[in-house]
Amino acid sequence: MARLILFNKPYDVLSQFTDSSIGAARTTLSDFIAVPDVYPAGRLDRDSEGLLLLTDDGRLQARIADPRFKLPKTYLVQIEGEPDSASLDRLRQGVMLKDGITRPAEVERIDPPELWPRDPPVRFRKSVPDCWIRLTIREGRNRQVRRMTAAVGFPTLRLVRWSIGAWTLDGLAPGTWREAPVG
């Protein structure tokens, strides 16, 4: 029977079990998860937070991570500035990045979500407004959400992956994990 772990990855944690860098050791998944033979299905950048799925099943791992399966990934994104409807429409239509145009995204402006505090906190600037959006993509290019918001003029300040397919962070504190049934 395949195992599937839902992990709420904190900020500044690598999405791998070992750190191959030279110098100061960085925090990795092994600091939180002591389950043998599970591996991340996809990645979440060190400066991003939220849902990371781990499994011991190679086919399930491919189904989750491979863009051809178009599994929706939803992010709560704090951005610098306040986008107008035209900027949000650009995200909905697909944005030209250096590696080509993105697939259309679902996006809406939302009230600030009730999340855990980030450590370190996002830099606050009185003179620069910010807001939150919910963005759903069906591909997974390197740093894609950050590159998309920057391409429409609104750099990402905080990025939290809330869900992958039907799996969500709901009820999962940062640094904690739970097993989920594989359906």
C-alpha cells in the first residue's frame, strides 16, 4: 500500500532530506520527517511555505509532479502593490516568461488569510501597499508563481502553497505532517 504524507513546509526549509551545500548546514525535511523511503512529489522553494506531498510510490509521485497530468496547485500569495483587473486578466490568460508562455491560471484577489506568522516576517513598508491573491496553476516551472506575479508588475512577498489537487493544508501547522489515504 502506497504511503502519502502531507507536510506543511516552513519557510527556509529545503525540499529534500539532505543538504549537499558546503558550509553551514541548512534545515531539511529530515529535521521534521523520520519516515523511511518517502520522497517529495515535486518541490517547493526554500523561500516558499506550505503543502509538500511525499510518497513512496513512484507512479503516484509522477502523477502529482508531472505537468502533463495538470493537477491544480493553489497558492496564497502576498504581492507588493495592488493589481488592477487588467493585471489579473494577464495571469488568467497566461504570461510570457523567459521559458515560454504559462498556461492560463485561475486568480482572484482575497482578504489577507489567517496564517501562521512567518519567521522572519515579511518586510513591511508603509509607503508600498500590498495585497493577497489566490492563484491556481496546472504546471510547475521553477519559481513559476514568483515569476508570473513579477511579470505583471507585482513581486511576490510571501508564497504559501495551500493545496495540490484535493489535498490541502487545512488543520496542518507549519513543520507538522500527517498521512493521507491514497485514492
